Amino acid sequence: MLQVEHLSYEVTEGGSRQTILQDVSFDVKDGEMLVITGPNGGGKSTIAKLLMGIYEASEGKILLDGNNLSDMSIDERANAGIGFAFQQPPRFKGMTVERFLNLAAGEKLGGKVCCELLGNVGLCAKDYIHREIDGTLSGGEMKRIEIASVLAKKHKICIFDEPEAGIDLWSFSMLVKQFEKIHESKKESLLLISHQERIIRMADRIMVIRDGRVEACGPKTEMLKTLALDTMESPACIRREERGE
């Protein structure tokens, strides 16, 4: 179980302190899917990076199964059971997809396993397994490879920051199936940051972040009745974005 207690984050810009997150508290139960949504710039991605240790919280605690992760490094948090997929994945010139998946798994994976991981995110393994993770890959290809790397290892909780961003509709459907599969198994918790209605409707609970605070959090059935229109993109807008229009 993930527990976040009174998490705050401040930065200094132009000599003045700016609050990005203020007193954010929530939990993700074992096997649960929590979807965080809300207006752009509200602090959703900041929460994900604080959980992974990419940013250092100004105040608050992050606990996983009762263990305080607040002072742990990124590596230590990964070893403790947190998996993370960036909204904009980094590139690593000279590193092949196969090596990247092996590093993510923490062990040497067989070719069959690598092929299955890539196939699960809509990529033909023979076309990608020996390619470098560099500028020759599109944003959508990079996103799917990174999500495959998260799926390469068992975690206590997997965090996906806008997994729908930059990928086509068919690949998105493949990812949704993977999230459904993980969720149905109840072996790993899921925390997804998304504006996509199809992902939001998969959640057990929905949390809305606005202006760095928790505006609302509750069961999906209740939250879908009260969500403001500006909290989510409309399905039509999402479809146009996925086609690159």
C-alpha cells in the first residue's frame, strides 16, 4: 500500500518561493487503480516525480507498505517496488532496446520474453529489439518501449504519467489491455495520470488535482457524476490529438 502524507513542493524562481504542491495526501491500496486527473499545470506530473524521487519534497512523507521512502534515492525506491514511466521518455544513444529491457528487469531476459514485452505494447520485436534508443525513434515508439520496460519487472506499484500521450489509437488500445490485465491480476497497484476518458473510466478511484491541491477524491462512480467539464479532454479532442491533427 502506498501512503502519501501532507506532501508539499516548493521551488525558488526569481528570488521568490513558489508553491507547486501543497499538503497533498492520498493512498493507493494493494491491487487498486488510482487515476489522477485535472487541469494542465495543476501538479499531477510533479506528484509522480516526487514519488519516484526525481524531485525532493519540501514537506511530507511517502510510505510503501509502511516503509518510509522519503529519504531514498531513485534506485532505492525502484528496488523497494516503484515502477515509473515518464510522460516524455529519455533517450540513450548507444543502448539497444534489448539491453534497456534487461536493465529494467534487473536480469537477462530471454529473446522470447523481450518479444512478448514489445508485442504487448504494439511493437514488432524483430524490428525493434536491436535498435538503439536514440533520435531515430519517434515519440510514440519511445513511449511504448518505456512502458514495456516498466512491465519487464514486477513492482508493488506502477506509475504511468500520461501513457496515452504521443501514441496512435491502435497502440493506445494495446496499452489499455495491458493496464486491464495488471488490474485484474491485483498483483500490482496502478497510479495513472491521465486526461483520457477511457483510462479514467478504468479507475477504482479518481483524484482531481487543481492548483497544487487535492480538489476531490473518491470512487469512480461518484467522481464521474461530479467531475467538471474542464477536468478531462473531450473524446473528440483526444481522437484528433491521437491522429496528430
